[in-house]
Amino acid sequence: MELILSNYGAVIATDPKSEEIYNKIKSALKNNEEIIIDAKDVTISTKSARLIFGRLYRELKDLFIEKIKFKNNSSLFTFSVNEGISTELESIKK
């Protein structure tokens, strides 16, 4: 499955939008699908990255690593995703 994030807007920063994307990716992962996330021209807040990718990484780490690939992601987008995952993992240690 290819998920084109720009279909959700140029900026992903709201909880409802994050939840929608999270549910779509999680459903595909549970069906053992490979997911290509096209982040062309999209900015994501660290909070949304945590709600989507941090949560997925925490819940389905092996599938996340094996099945999710990114393309057309800017360095800022990648930074936000990495921060979101790190923040989520830190929160469960506390």
C-alpha cells in the first residue's frame, strides 16, 4: 500500500488527522502489507509524529521496521518522525 500524506494536507498537526493516518497504517500492518509512505511536500508536527509513528513503533516494532518505508521525506520530516518515536519511547520508561 502506498500512503500519500499530502492527501491529508500539507501540514499534519491535529489529533483527528493523526488518528486517521495511524488507523490506516495499523490496519495495513495487521494485514501484513508493506507500506510506502510518500511524504512529498508534507510537514508533520512532532506531536503528530508521536501519535502516529511513535505509537506504531511501540505497539508493532518488528512490523514497523520490516514493513514501513518512507519516500520523498525531507530532513525535517524525518527529524520529526524520529523525535516522535523517541518521545514515545521515553514516555513509557517514566
